[in-house]
Amino acid sequence: MSTTVDDDDSFTTSQSSIKCIGHVTFGPMLAHKAKEEGIAAIEHIKHGHGHVNYGAIPSVVYTHPEVAWVGKTEQDLKSEGVKYNVGKFVFTANSRAKTNLDTDGFVKFLTEKETDKILVFTLLVPTLGVVAIEYGASAEDIARTCHAHPTLSEAFKEAAMAAYDKPIHM
């Protein structure tokens, strides 16, 4: 017996008038995944299209320090024979971490060797922050990026949504 409801890429179930998101669909049971699916389902109803990039949904373990990751595991990349580079920075070398007296943790990227495309992003940090990448992203680009819940980084997403009059929690 399946524990999930079958739906299609428009979040429609076998009953065409019923949409389905969140814990009863495939994938991890994460509030921020369900929120992204809800937004995409509403966009589908209103505009005929909506999308969730499941490969960009962060997983988080709410400990101290917090642990978060996006993408495949390093073991997955090895098994698939993917050639990659590793970039890692430890918080013992970070000035802000030192002034906070909280230097446990690191940030780690695994990037495709040929293209430099980020394949995996892992954080083990006292409080998860937001990573800003200078590639001309718009407020909508940032707002459409899934942010883990509950984290302080959600404020970054909300501010971006407010910038184009689409805030959820204000």
C-alpha cells in the first residue's frame, strides 16, 4: 500500500479538482518543500504553469551547529564516476565566527570539474545564513529559491518576495 498520493507535475490527483502537495506527495517531508509546492500549485491553477526544482530543496538537521545540504552526496558522485572539485572553508578561520566564539563548522562545495557547476553544497554552521551569488539574480530569482524552514534565511526570501509585492508573511 502506498503512503503517498499519486499526482502529476501540475499537482493534480486522480480527482481532477483536487491538488496535492506536501507530506502526502513523493520526496522528503519538509515544510519548506510543501510551501514551494503550494506556491507552484497555485501558479498552476492561476497561470497554467508552476515548477519546483526538487534538486534545490535544502535538507536541514536542527542541531547546534546546524547541518544543511543541497544536492547529491559525495558518495553518489563517486559511484556515478563524476569528476569534481572540492572547496571547503572551516569556521576556525572566519573572523565573525571567532568574534562570536563559535568556530565549530564549515562550508563545503563540490563542483563539476569541467564546468565548475555546483553539484553539492554542505554547511555545518552555528546559524545558517544565505549565500548570495553575483550573477544578476533578481528578487524573483531569490524568492523562487527554496529556503529551509524554520531558519533566519527565510527573511531573505520574504524580503525578496516583498520587493515585487508578493510577500506571504507580511
